[in-house]
Amino acid sequence: MPPPVISTRETIENSTSPEYTIEARWPVLEWGGDQRAGAFNQAVEAFVNDDIDGFKEGVANLPDDPAF
């Protein structure tokens, strides 16, 4: 089996109401279909998505105050 390769996946998401930009980058392990690499990638992506979702929920709950 070839050695593992670590690459990067990224996402950029913009919103205008409320206004924000999310830029996220995370590691992806490529290892010839090895199940451990797949499990690692799923766990990391779930962590990133949970963090992004938490940010969006927090922003959505901010008061609609122009001074803020």
C-alpha cells in the first residue's frame, strides 16, 4: 500500500443577511481507500461542519442593531 498523502479541502461561504464570510480549510487523508483514512476524513469534516453551523446559529441570533 502506498504511503498516506495529506491534502487540504476548503470552503468559502458568504452571506449578505446577516453579512459574513466563512473561510475554512481542513486536512484530508488520502490512503488508497483505507477505511481508517475514510473514518478520519469523516470525523474532521463533521467537526468543521459543526463549527460552521454553530457560527451561523450564533450570527442568526445576534440583535438586529446597525450599531452592532
